[in-house]
Amino acid sequence: MPYPDIADLPPSVRHALPLHAQEIYRAAFNHAWARYAASGDEATAHRIAWAAVKRAYTKRDGAWTPRLLPDA
């Protein structure tokens, strides 16, 4: 079941993540769901979405903060 809007995300995601991270989660989940929907593998879509968030954010002192990009 894809999430058409941020407000449709599970409460655990909405309450834990800042808005930009929620947008990343939603986009990654929807893309993964489109790929794995035929098998009904929603758990895989959630794992992929969390992995996408963790590439851009890190959890420090209980809060999700953007990762610092290395200087080029």
C-alpha cells in the first residue's frame, strides 16, 4: 500500500522523523512497493525506506539529524 501523502505514513515514522526524512521515507517506500508489490512484501519496502533515511540522516541523542557531507 503506497503512501499518497506524508500524513498517511505510519505514526511511528511521522513522530520519529523530521519532515525531510519523512519525504525520503515516503518516496523510497513507494518506489520499493511498486517493485515488490506483486509479492506482497511490505516488510521489504519498509526496510528499503529506512535504509534510504539512514543514508541521509543519523540518530544522535534520540533525534534524527542530517548527515554531514564530506567536503569535496
